[in-house]
Amino acid sequence: MQPFCEEFFFRGFLLEKITKRSGPAIAIVITSILFGVSHLSYTYAYAAIIAVILGVLLAVVVVKTKNLYSAIFAHTLINIASLTLYFFGKSFGM
């Protein structure tokens, strides 16, 4: 549910509105930074940096494909992979 909501807000709503006012490049940068800020943590700043990079990639996917569902699918796969790697690392005591 989280990737669905985040993609609708950041890439569906914000990206579209900002693109109409300032073009796709600026919209991609702004929405990606906001996406990173929304993932900012007090203990792990690198999560926000990774989220900005992910935000750029997902925004480019939406701009190029003109399809929000492709970004939702990619976001879901990334979250599943991250969670799998987290649990895999935990099982080895990392």
C-alpha cells in the first residue's frame, strides 16, 4: 500500500503539477528531493540520499512511459528486495 500511495502523491500528483509549470527536468529534481526528505531519518541520513536517487529513477520511468503503474510496480519490487536483503542480513547476524 505504501508504494502505491507514495507514487500517486509524488509521481502522480506533484510531478504532473510541477511539470505543467516548469517542465519535466525541474519537476523530477523537486519531487525527488521531496521524496528523499520524506524518507529522512534521524539515524540514517543515507536513506534519504538513496530515496532521492530512487525518486529520480522512478520519475524518469513515469515521464518516459507516461504510466504511473510502471513506477508503482518498480517501487514495490524495490521495497520487496530491500526487505528480503534486510531479513537475509539479519539471519547472518549482520
